[in-house]
Amino acid sequence: MTLSRSLANFIEKTRFEDLPDDVVDFTKTCILDWLGSAIAGKDKQPIKIIDNMVKELGGLPQSTLITGEKTSVIHAAFVNGAASHIVELDDIHKASIVHAATVVIPAAIAIAEWKGKSGGDLIEAVAIGYEVCYRIGEAVSPSHYYYWHNTATCGTFGAAAAAAKLLNLNTEQIIHTLGSAGTQAAGLWEFIEDGAMSKQLHPGKAAMNGVISALLSEKGFTGASRILEGRRGFFEAMSEQYDATKITNQLGEIFKIVENSFKIHASCRHTHSTMDLVIDLAKQHNFQVRDVENISVRTYQVALDITDNANPTTVYASKFSLQFCTALAIVKRQGGILDFTDESLNDPVIRGMMKKVQVEIEPSIHEAYPEKWGSFVQVQLTSGEILQKRSEYPKGDPENPPSKDEMITKFKQLATELSEKKIQNYLNKILHLEDLSNIGLFFE
């Protein structure tokens, strides 16, 4: 049996009733977390540009934009996906290195609203979409991740799976959907060299392309039947090593969405273990900025591939600078959405602290990646005292989870521009989503 057929069988046969209670509850938390990030990101400049383009193109009023108004289902997936991936607080899965919410949920919610699906239907589709993109991401990581942005590439499959489920496609149609999704899967890391806006384009297009793939298949459009393992398919073209068994191992027996991690700091996830550690050390020992002689950060290679930037020149680039994030965490003892600003970027105290930060590889931590995204931090004080701490799981990982109350608090912080009544309305709908008869009511 081909991998696409195995996935298609899983997608078609899985029902809401098959989801364990913990998976249902966890999926609702993922949707809440996605919405907070989308609301917080909708007014950022890259999203304004995308939103303006979409509204200029026009479209039938099928689905709601997070920026306001309604447009075509594909454009809604595009804008809402892009908006949720800009403040760097969207979820992440360690083993696949995929931010699933920002691709799967915008695709699913756009179609669910358009087709008048229920809250249970949405939960079902989201859990399935996460499953598909996580498994594909695990199969090709970590080699794929060096050049390719997994959220964009593997995420396209997840968006397509969720869309196919909500459109009630059959097994053959889903196989074609996955084929069309795979041939559109793209997203190169080169944007990080310039701090370009491509990172928002990636999830927006992945969500959009997933929807397009499902809509085309519904109308009889065909796609490659062996898009993953074929000799000129996704695996061979886009990874140096891959493990196809990751696709089918316990497929339908477990649900990987519960392996998801949530972000507490508003920066690249590869900086979070280090930020947790320096914040803990600063609070535990109550040293002052002037007391710090130097800071040694030892972590895994991928963290340095993505975040070794000793001189970020924009706020966005600062979120991908391990040196800046470490200094910010020591100076401010936190790293929330309001801490990454132009003022922080140009703060002479933070800039001075950055010069004291050295980053390097720690072999044992590197070997444990991607199952563990760890870090070791050593802070030497001017007194000669040496403080050190090691972590394997940053706050937000399943092994170090936030409480539901913490997730609700995070949502409220991200949605501060909304009225208290509207915030509470969203909370009530999402926390009881399985009772919502029509997703068309979601944004009302």
C-alpha cells in the first residue's frame, strides 16, 4: 500500500467519536492558541500588505478574515495563516519541527465556515491535519529542515488533509489531494538571512495550497499517487535522509497532536530553553545586570543554524538571535510579546549584555535533538561565582506543560485589543467548541 493511500484511509475513516477526550480538549487549546496569535499578528505590516492584496483581488464572501470582512475560502486561509505566524507565539511540534496551527487551522476554519460545519467537525479535521503534517515532518527531519521551512512544506499536507476531511472527500480523492499538496510544498530558509517577510508568506500559502488541493480533487483533478516515496517525490527531492516508517507507525492508534508544544516567549522556539534558564537563574540568585561577567550558552546545532546572530538589525531578526534573546531574558527576566520592540533592540544595556554571550554546540544536547530541545547555560559573575543550569524541555513542552489557566491568560494577553466581552465570547465558544452547531457563528 502506498503511503498516500495509508494516509487517505486514515483521513477518510477517522471520526470525531474516535478521538479520545484528552485529544478533543487538547485540540480546543490548540485552536485557542492559534486565534490569539492571529489576533496579535493581524495588524503587523506584512499582514497588512497581504490583506490589501487579497481585498484588491476580491472574492466571494465565503469565509471570514481575521482582519475583518469576508472573502473567498482560499484567500481567508491565506491571510489567516500568515497572521498567526508573525508574533512568534504559535505552537510547535519538536520531532517534526512544524508549527501546525498556523497552516492547518486557517485552512480548516475557512472551509468549515463556508460549508456550515459544526464545532465537532472542525476539531476532527484539525486533529487529522496535525497528525498528517507531523508524521511527514518526522519522516524527513532533521535533514529537510536545513534548507526547507517544515511548517511551509510539511504543513501543506496537513492543511490539505484537514480540507479534504471537511469536504468529505473519498479515499481516491484524498490521494489526489495529497499529490497536489506535495507538488506545491515549498518554503526556503534563505529569508532568515535578510529578515524578509517570507516567513509569513510560507504558512499563508501552505494553508491556501492545501485548500486548493482539496477543492481541485473534489472536482476530479488528479495528483501524484506516490508523492511522498516516489523516485521523484517529496522524500527523494527534499531530504538527505528520511524514514518512511514514521508515516504509518501507530497511525490511527495514537494522536500526535497531544505531543504539541506551546510557546511562552515571543521568539523562535530554539531560543526558549536558554531563555527559561537565564530567567530562572536571575530570579533564583537575584543578581544585577552589572554583576554579569559573561554567559556561555551550549545547545544543539540546529539552534545555532537558525539563531546564531550576534547583530540583529530589526525587531523580527532579534527574535531569531540567541544572543539577543539571552540578553533580553537576563535584563528583563521575561520575553513576552511586549518585550520585543525597537526600544529593546536598541537598548544599550541589552546590547552590552549581548557582547557577553558566547554560543556553541554541546554534543550531548545536540545528540538528543529533536526529541529534546535542550540547553546548558553558565553565567559567570564579576565576583567569580559561577551559576549554571541545564534543561531538556522548555516551558510549554508536553513534558513541561502550561496549565489551561496559563493558556487562557496567554490568549487574553494576545487579544488585548478586543473588548472583554468579545474575549469571553471567544473563550466560551472554543472551550465548548464541540457544542457549536455551525462554525459560521465562530467569528460573530
